[in-house]
Amino acid sequence: MRVELKGKVDEIMSHIPFGYTIQNGRAVVNEEEAVMIEKLFEAYLSGLSLTEAAQKAGIKRYHTSIARMLADKRYVKDKFYPPIISRDTFEKAQLERRRRAEALGRIYEHKGNEKKCLNFRFHASIPDKQYDDPFKQAEYAYSLIKSESSGKKSRGDWKKFLKI
């Protein structure tokens, strides 16, 4: 459901977060759902898993939706949404999410010394032979490829690459 905000041309919401409703073009806290949001954050910070915290709060969603809810800054304060939880509670939840992810080895930190891209250049001669069998033609064409870095033909290496 798309709702155009009153007085805001070109600013359209495509999703209303759990805990809010739109009344007269403004986001308003849904008190019943807001209580559930508060319970969700409390339960998660008490040590429960995402699914367990959601069940305790009475929210019936998958754990990925719960994770997104815990990371949603709109629950603190946004230019459209009034706050449901305190900034302190939100920040504690973010630290707890990070701590749990690190404990499970789910945080990837770029080391800076890893190569992102290998730079290779290849040249191939124009084929002198034509085969009716496309696989034979491909094998012949790959055999003509030379690597610029070594100057050597890369015969057979393509078979390893393609796992033939």
C-alpha cells in the first residue's frame, strides 16, 4: 500500500513499519503494536533469540523480519515516525546484535591487504581451422589463447577451469 504524505510532494512511503498507522497523512504510533515492539527489544536484550523474543512479545514474524525490526532506526525517531523506543535501548540492541554475530563468526572485516581483482590479459590468434562439432571448435579456440603475463599458451588450463 502506498500512502502519499500530506504536504510532501515526491515523498511517498511504500511500507508502513510494524507499530505505526497512517492517520490524516501522518504516521501515528499504534499503541498495541508499540507495546509489542518494546517487549521485543526487552526480550532480545534479556538474552532470548530473535524467534523467542518475538514469541514472547506476541509478534508472529520470521526471524529475518524480526532482525530487520531490531535494526530499524524509525523506532527511535525519524522525520516521519514518532519514537517508540529510547535511543539507549536501540543502541544496546545494536551492540547485542553485533556481539552475537561476532560470537557466531558472522562478521566479515575486510583486511585491506586482500586483492579484490586479479588483472589478466589474454590474446588469441585467429583460428585457421573450422570444425563442425562446436565442442571441438571451442577446444581448438581455447588452445589458441595466450596469457600476456607469462607469454605461454594456456593449453589444458581451461579444462581445469571448466571442470571438464
